[in-house]
Amino acid sequence: MLIVNDLSVFYGKIKVVHNINFTIEEGSCVALLGPNGAGKTSTISSILGTVNSTGTVNFCNQDISKIQTEDRIKLGISIAPEGRRVFSNLSVFENLYLGSAIRKDRAIADNEIENWFNIFPILKERKDQSAGTLSGGEQQMLTIARALMGNPKILLLDEPSLGLAPMITKQVFELIETLKTKGITILLVEQNATEALKLADYSYILNSGNIVAHGNRSEILKKGDLMSSLTGVEN
Ligand SMILES: Nc1ncnc2c1ncn2[C@@H]1O[C@H](COP(=O)(O)OP(=O)(O)OP(=O)(O)O)[C@@H](O)[C@H]1O
Ligand SMILES: [Mg+2]
């Protein structure tokens, strides 16, 4: 579904991601792991075209490297960004409604929101509450639910467990597991490598803008010391 080839990301003259390659098969969950500053957010931003990059991004057999972010979203790429960015003064429902702005028809959007409420019951309970007053975990659920509006083909999740208590982190990972069983293709960026490796079908480890290892969970765990130094995963 997604083939990233020879991708580099630049901020001004500074290159922070160095000629990386990775692929994501339809219906799979791929994890992109690595320490702070490794280039994870820069990499997913390049898939949406919000940063300056070179190389190619092929999505559903189409080279999207040169097209606008808006058109990439229309093709079915969606992001739940780092840091739980909700519209604080708007209600949960209004946040979701904005997420479905791609839909012209209000009735279809309402219906879609109702459908997702089955998977996010906590958001249904709080649908009229202003998003800024939700707990951190609830805001994260809202960020993910909003990204799902419009039924994207691929969901990019940037550190969904960051800053959440272990119990809530568990709920977020269970939710991602549910999305996976629904056949949604997922690129999961995480620092919680232990949990992400369990969930993902395949993982890439990024360090200083380079992919230093890739494989399924057991292949990654075989790298032992390298993994524990970069991701905190102990064998
Ligand atoms: N807007 C920017 N301008 C200049 N440099 C940037 C910018 N955004 C990121 N960088 C730099 O690019 C590198 C990669 O950053 P990036 O945010 O992609 O890392 P990350 O892996 O997502 O880190 P974290 O786990 O902390 O979110 C870092 O050295 C960072 O300082
Ligand atoms: Mg980041």
C-alpha cells in the first residue's frame, strides 16, 4: 500500500532523515521505533507532505511525492498527530465533526460518528463535553477517532501512548489492536517499543535519521544490545 523509497527530510539545509526505505502492506501494522530526535515525526510528516523531502512516496500504486497534502488526505491518508492536538473549546462531537469535514453530507458524517462511538464508548459518554476538559487518555482517544473520520485507508499514529499512565497506555494499545482487526492499515510511531513490537507485524528502528534494523518482533529482539540502547527493550 505504501512504498517509501530513498526518502530524506530536510529542515533548511539540515538533513535529518537519510535516504530511508520502507514498505507497508495493506492491512498490516508497521511500527517505526526509535529514541527522541531519531526522525520519526519527520518521516511520517513526509508521507503527508508537510515537510521538505526528497525521494518517492508511493501510495496505492500512485506516486504522491509531488502532490499537495490536501490531496494526499483525499486519497485516504490520515494522521493522529503527536501531542494530542484537540480543539479545546469545541465539544467532542464538534471535534469529530471537523475530522469528517472531507464529507460533504452532514447525515453521512453523523452516521459515521455514531459508528465510531461503538469503538470509542467513552467519547459517546462525553460527546457534549469540551475537549479541553477531557483527561489525557480521553484526548488521545479523541485524536485517534478524529483521524478515523472519513474512513482513511492508512492511519499514521504519532506516539499515541506518550505521557499516558500505564493503565491508559494499555487501553490505547488495545484500541489499536481493535483497529488492526478491522483491517485498517497502520503506521505506528512509538517510544514504547515493548508494546509496539507486540502489536506490529513488522518494525523499523530509526536512529539519527537512519534505519538501523528492521524485522518482525523476534528478529528485532535478536539484536539485543542495540535494541535495548535505542528503544529500552530488554530481552
Ligand atoms: N521544524 C524543525 N526545524 C528544525 N529542525 C527540526 C524541526 N523538526 C524537527 N527537527 C529536528 O529533526 C530531528 C528529528 O526530529 P523528529 O521530530 O522527527 O524526531 P522524533 O523521532 O519524532 O523525536 P521524538 O521522539 O522526540 O518525537 C531532530 O534533530 C529535530 O531537532
Ligand atoms: Mg516525534
